[in-house]
Amino acid sequence: MSDTEQAKTYCLVISCPDAVGIVAEVSKFVAEHDGSFVESNHYTDVQGAWFYMRNVINADSLSISIEEFREQFQAVADKFEMIWTVRASNEKQKVVLLASHASHCLADLLYRWHSNELNCDIPCVVSNHENLRSMVEWHGIPFHHVPVTKENKPEAFKQMNEIIERHNADTVVLARYMQIIPPELCQKFAGRLINIHHSFLPSFIGANPYQKAYERGVKLIGATSHYVTEDLDEGPIIEQDVIRVNHSCSKEDLVRMGKDVESAVLSRALRYHLDDRVIVRGNKCVVFQ
Amino acid sequence: MSDTEQAKTYCLVISCPDAVGIVAEVSKFVAEHDGSFVESNHYTDVQGAWFYMRNVINADSLSISIEEFREQFQAVADKFEMIWTVRASNEKQKVVLLASHASHCLADLLYRWHSNELNCDIPCVVSNHENLRSMVEWHGIPFHHVPVTKENKPEAFKQMNEIIERHNADTVVLARYMQIIPPELCQKFAGRLINIHHSFLPSFIGANPYQKAYERGVKLIGATSHYVTEDLDEGPIIEQDVIRVNHSCSKEDLVRMGKDVESAVLSRALRYHLDDRVIVRGNKCVVFQ
Amino acid sequence: MSDTEQAKTYCLVISCPDAVGIVAEVSKFVAEHDGSFVESNHYTDVQGAWFYMRNVINADSLSISIEEFREQFQAVADKFEMIWTVRASNEKQKVVLLASHASHCLADLLYRWHSNELNCDIPCVVSNHENLRSMVEWHGIPFHHVPVTKENKPEAFKQMNEIIERHNADTVVLARYMQIIPPELCQKFAGRLINIHHSFLPSFIGANPYQKAYERGVKLIGATSHYVTEDLDEGPIIEQDVIRVNHSCSKEDLVRMGKDVESAVLSRALRYHLDDRVIVRGNKCVVFQ
Amino acid sequence: MSDTEQAKTYCLVISCPDAVGIVAEVSKFVAEHDGSFVESNHYTDVQGAWFYMRNVINADSLSISIEEFREQFQAVADKFEMIWTVRASNEKQKVVLLASHASHCLADLLYRWHSNELNCDIPCVVSNHENLRSMVEWHGIPFHHVPVTKENKPEAFKQMNEIIERHNADTVVLARYMQIIPPELCQKFAGRLINIHHSFLPSFIGANPYQKAYERGVKLIGATSHYVTEDLDEGPIIEQDVIRVNHSCSKEDLVRMGKDVESAVLSRALRYHLDDRVIVRGNKCVVFQ
């Protein structure tokens, strides 16, 4: 588990068809430039014949700059047909948060950002309600109110898209944003648009999961953070968790108790995403914890 | 949490329409016969206007016998239209276990029974395979092999039914018994036929839940113990639990890891059932833990 | 689990020597005044021969006022030598929060108070540091800075005591307040002064528990909320929880990960306390969840 | 998570002073012999300047035998002063189990061994009581009764040592064996002698941990599996877990509930050990899960 206050590192993330010699070539490349590994994981999906790797390298140990790294590593990458990125720990992603009326996930993310637990910038928060403006602005973050109605939906999302573009968002987080995202935005931010669903998916897909959980009499309720795709609640799962409930819990109790799980799961998922721990392939996520 | 090795107790379980004075009348009745409560819980479903109560009474403290209790308490029960039972802790239920090829749930239940953790008798085990005979017989329990095929299903279940009847089963447990139970048996043993489903219901209903969990890329897998109804995997849930998995787990890993959750959930559910902690109403269970 | 947004209720909490007929008398009293139970639990410590009871009664159902209840119930209480309280759900306790430099527990409690999850008023926050003033004041709560040094400790605590008295605090919460509380304050607020210790007590008593946990190589870290007594970290435990860690976690990681457990455990403990779910006897807590 | 039923693999485990190029050299060696990684983890303890690595290699992919691997890899090992082993997945360790009167851990390990969940042979079980003989022998495993009294302790342990030697034990597991192991045996089996302690260490060191937990009023109880050293309950921790308890649990309830945690923790620890996932250094374990 990396700590954002630690020394500068480069995070090299790779996925490619499985082959003999990948680790050897990658580690040889790093060693030849005096790089020292802080953390390293790789995983081979034998059935899918696909290789996944995440390396954290001490930046100070390397004899080359990140630009030189990017340029020179391309030869290794080409050899194995790699999908790859390298990012310095001080290159903070820009994360735009979308919220509706509920405050718990937003408050939790803002608190963690404020106390340097999340390695990102938050250029703005967009909401279809006004009620969270003061909380956001206290953190020194611009708040944009973009109301969404049945009638104005296309214009509203056009406006939202402009805000997101203007702030050069790398990642967009739906912090209990209760509107369905248009397909274009899903595609544009594929693998960079994170949602929190208030159930343990695939249980209780769609609206009112706590009502459904109450009616079914389940003994655990949960939350799921996933990348958003055009298929509602069907995107690749990043993180999930549950808590125990019992017969004495009203639907309102489930809602209240679920808030803590939702906040915890979303912040963990965003943290993994920001630390480049997540590699999406098809409808599944490899998460190097 | 009761302990089966403790002093003799009577367990009085009540459910009825909610009304003022139920607790007062019940506790007055117990106090008038010098009864001392070891444990007591009640719960009112305000929305459903229904009252649930479980009382454990020290048998030695009572000035009347359980037969007298049964006779005299009927007046209280009639007044509030109670559905009620009273059972002495030394009246052991007869539990018939049904198993197929997989051994983990059966082995776990047999071990717990053997070490006096389950307050029941096990008059026999019935299986559609022969492979677990030796394990069952080592415990001194008769083993009946009733093969089930597409062709012989009605006769096989007739035979099974005869075995269950002959042993005067109070409760039947499907310890990973992989055959669909005929509606007649579901009805006959309504609220007394316990299954373990190898997923966190309502996720992954039906066959091959681990395969489905693997494909969906969930981060937790679970198990659910429920009373069997005619609607497959839709009966009232007694207990559920989950464990964490990750991308590196093959489907075989999920199967292996899931075994521990299945065994744990089933044995807890059966324990709650045997200790008269479960009250079914509609499709939900009140479980006084 | 009660919900603070529900209808007005009275919470009647009782502990007394065990005897036959307590439940009968209590429930008869409630029934005679048409009271309807929303929730009720009792527990007998057989070894200690002590009886504990918590009843939540629908206020609207009762034919008497809370003052009349207090007056008339005394006869029942006297008969069984009860220690007892009855409180209306709209009588909010006044809770003074003490903090030092760390923000996580304070931020969590303020957020929950702000979103009506905690049934209390927070008349002020006192800290020996200035850094959290803005966060507290944003919530509209007065912030008092009372620096504590080796030299000024008696005067500082005199000042703090005056602040606490002036605000008529019912309960004081140490939200990671890093000063040892003087014995007088411990005694004055016995059973009303709540601390969060950043370890799973009794492991790692005293200072630097995360350093000790790191050195011992434990696989789980935890937090403990307890009532403060004169014996440091030895008071009655209200709530505890843990999370999994591993060899790759630095001491700094443990500190970061521990924050979430500390916040969660403290807020749960305070919630139980405010909902009159906790009864202290000797060095142990009965917690009716 | 490996699965013991999978294809033959070699597990290469390394620890050595940290240096640049270790991963490169190791992976180059494997690649040069056409080896394909099934799983690989490494971790650098930056503070301790020590490197840890575990590699699982598909045996069929390698162009050399394990003997040739051992011979040729020595040059790499020498260069970095490695402590290292390589073991084929079909080289099963011989594990001798020691038990006393309690059956739960032994029954659990025997069941898992019987169902091929533990990749080991169990040449015999030794106990200072007779009561578990039948259970052990049903599994086809020899049972040795070695009574231990205050008077005969040295002779008893001499006899036990002979049994362990005669069976060429690689690992010895104390499955709730309630005798203190003599220092010579601790030293001889350093890193290969596994105990289960029935508390969440370092809480409740020594005898009667459940009694102590009951008296302290903790809200979670746990179990700890560790390598045995001469300092009682102070050895390197392999695995720990906890479960929730409450005020209503008697000491007997804690004992009963604790059994499940003890069994689960011990079997996980042994599994990690047998899969070469554990590297001990000083008083801590790196566990590659």
C-alpha cells in the first residue's frame, strides 16, 4: 500500500498477451537505468493468456528522466505489444466529482482529499442540486449547479460535458449522482468514470436497492464501485463490501447503515484508481492491492 | 447465545398481531409460576403490525411442568391469537441430512453434532451418491443411498420420503444436496427444510453460481442458508455470509474458498433453527441472535 | 436499531439485582398506561445475579406524560432496587468534543451530527491546537482553544472544566484528544466520558500503538472505544473493531488505515451511548444493539 | 491463490539484502530456460533494506529439471547472497500433528487433508490423550499416545522427538497441543513449528485467554497462528482473525465460538506455510497471499 506522502516514484503499468521473458525484459530495463523497485506485482490470467504488471520505481534511483523512460521503454513495449503507462507520483490526476442531493460520499471524498489521503486534484464539483454548495466551497473547490430535468437532459449534459472538458478532467466520479450518464460520456471516459452503486452487485440492480434488500430479507447489505459502461450497473467491478443487518432494521436503517459502506467502498476504489492499481480488461478489473 | 451444555430450559416462542399488553401478560404468566428468564427478546414489526417474541426460561425455577405450561398458557395465547410453541432444551429435534457428492457441509455438521455443538439427533443421512457412507457410518449414523436419475425421480423421492417419515424427522437439511426437491416435500416441511445456496442470494440464483461470480468479477463471494419453498432459491433467508476474493482467484479457487463459507453459514442457520431462534413470516425470517 | 427521524419515543433503561417478576411488573406498568413497545431487550447476568433492561416505548401511545411516568414508575423501581432512567427521544444530550491535532474522528462526528445521524447537541469543541477551528466553525459550533503544556496543565484543565460546565455537558467525547484526563474529571464524568484508543485493547496499551503493532507484525489492527476511568486504557469497553493489514504496510500505512477504524468505532460507541443502549456495571458494558 | 490440483509448478522463494537488478537477474534466468511464471510477488522492506520474492513457475514450460535448476541458479543466488529454496508442487512436506484433548483444530486439519486441500502428507498424529485415536485412525493415519506429566516430561519429549524424527517431519503443527515445547525442539524446528494461540495476540498471552477476554469485556475475540520460539506466544505471527462477541456471551460461549476461529486461522497458516508463502525474518513474517 503506497503512501502519498512518500518519496517520488514512477508507476509503470503494463498489460499484454502472455509470453516468456516479459518480466525479465522489464526488470532488465529498469535495472540498466539503476532503478530500484519499491513495489511490484504481476499476474498472468492463464485462461485468457494475458499478462498484467504494476511496478513502482523509486524515481531518485533512476538515472533517466520520466520523458527518457517513456521514449526508451517503447522498444520493450513494442516487442510484447504492451498497453502501458508510466506516471510520476507527483503528477496528480484531475478528478471531477458529480453529486446529487446525498452528501455522504461527497463529504467523505472531500475530507480524504483535504487530509491528503487521495493523490489527486479536484478542480470542481458538479451537482444537479444546490444543497452541497457550502460544504464544497469551504474546501476551496468551485461548485457548479447544473439542474437536470426530463426536458433539459441533453442540454444539461452538454453543459456538464463542457465543465468537465474545461477542467481537463482525467477521471470523473459519480458520488451518488442519481442521473443516468449518456452513452457518449460513458465511452469518452471509458475506464475513467467511477460509480458507486448502493447494493452488492449483481444483487438489486437498478433503482431502490435498499427497498429491494428490505423486501428480500437479506442479512448483509453492500455497495459496489465500478467503472460505468453503457449497460447500467454492469460495468467492471473495482471494489465491493458489505455489512451485517437483521430483521429489526427498517428500510430507513438500511439506508443509514449503507451510507458508511458506500463511502468506504467508493473512496477505496478511487484510491486504487489514482494509484494505478486497477487494470481493466473486458468486463473485469485486475486490482493490485 | 445459549449453550447446549447448560441447565435445562424451556424456550417459548410467540408471534401474533401486535397489541398492548402482550409482554405484560406473558411475563406475568411466567412470574406467577416463579419462572426466571435466562434470555428474552421481542420485536415488533411496526409496518406489518406483528409481534415476535422468544423467551428462554430456567426450567428448574418453574413451579409447573412443561405439560402444565402448555395447557395453562393456552388462555394467554388465545387472547392474543398467538402462533406459539414451547420446547424443553432436552427435547432434541430429529434432523435428517441429505447430501450428494460434496463432503464439506456434511462433514462440518457431523463434526459439530459429534462434539455436542448442535442440539439435535441425526437419525440418518440420505445421499444420491455412495462416496460419503464411510464418513457417516464412522459417526454411528445410518447411511441410506437413494440414487436419483431423470427416469427414477418420482420413485426416488417417494423412497426418500419414506425414510424421512420412518425416522420421524422434525427438520430436513440439504447439505449441498444437488437435486430439486418436489413441491409436496417443500410444503410438508415448510419452515423445517433448510438449504445452503452457494452464493450471496439474490446474486447468482440457480446453477453454477461460482462460474457466474467468476465471470462477473465480483470481489466477495458468499453463501445463503434459507428455508426451501417451491420457488427455487427464493425462500426466507436465515443466514448469509461472504469472503473476499480477487482477480487472481480461478473458478476452482472460488469453489474451494466458498466451501468454508457454505459450511459456516449452514451450521449457524441450523443452530439458530434448533435453538428456536428463527420465526418465519411471509418470505422473511426474524432471527433472535 | 433506532432511527432518529422516527416518532417520539421514551427510552426506559433499568439495571437491578435479578429477581422473579421484574419483566412482568415493568411491562404491566407500561401496559396499564397503554404504552406500546417499539423495541425491548433484557439480559440477566446469571453469574453476577444482575438484571439489565432497555425498553423503547411509543410516546404517543402512552396515556401519561414523561413527568408522570417518572413519578409513578418510582414505586416499581423501589420494589426491585433499580438503577433507572427514562429519557424522551427529543431530549437531546449535550456532547462536548475534545480534540487535538488529528482531524479524522472530529470530522466524522461533525459530519454525522450535521446529517442528523447523532441524536445530540454539540455546544462546543475544545482543542489544545488551533488547526481545526475553521472546520468546526463551518458547522456553526463554537471552538475553544485551550493549549496544554507541562507547566500549565492544572490551569488548562481548570479552564476546560469551566467550559464543559458552562455548556452543561451531559457527555464528553475525546475525539483523539491526546492529553491524559485528570482523575477529578474522570470521576465527575464516570460513564459519560468516552475515549477512542487507537488499538485493539488490551493489545498495545499506552502510547504509540501503531508503532508497537508494526514491530509485533500483527495481521489485524484495531480501535477501541471505552469509558474513561483513572486507569489509563482500562475502562469499560463499548465497541471495538479491526481491519486486516499485512507485511507490506509501513507504520505510516497503519496510521492511515487505522483512522477509518477509529472514526467508525468512536461514532458507533457514541451512537450507542446517546441511544441509551449502554449500561455500565463494574468494568464491563452491556450494549443492547 | 494456488490450487493444489493444478499443473505441476516449481516455487522459488528468495530473500536477500536489497540491491538493484535482483528481479532482472532472477527473471532473466527463468526466461533463458523458457520458464513461464504462474504467479510472482516481491516486496522490499525499505527500512530493513531487505528483499523478499516468491515465484511460481510452470514446471512443464522449463527446459531444465529441478535438479539442474538448483545447480545453475546457485550462481545467481551467490551474487546477491540469497537465502533461497525451490520446491516442486508434487514434493509434499511431511507434517506431524500434535494434539491434546480438544478435537476441533485436529478434525479440521484432517478433513482438509482428506479432501486434498492441504498439499502435504501426515505421517502421524501424536497426542498426550487417547480420546482422538479413533478419529485419526479412521483417516488411515497412525496415532501415537505419549502421555505427559510433570514427572515424565523430559522422557515424554524424548519419545515425541524420536517419533517426529522417525517420520522425517518437515513441519510440526501444534493443533491445540497444551504442553510447552522444550527449547531444543523450538530451535530444531525454527520456522517449521506452527502453533495456534486462542487469542488475538498480543492480547491475553499465556493461559486461559478466554477467561481473560470474558473478564475484560472485549467485543471481539480472536486467534493467532505463529511460529513457536522459546519465548512463549512471542513468535512470528503468520495469521490472525477475530469474531464479534457481546455481553451476553458466557465464558463457555467464547470458548465455543473461538473454536471456529482457531480452526480457520490454523488451517490458513498451515496452507500458507505449505505453499511456501511465508518468509520469516527476525520476529516477523512476510506472507505472500
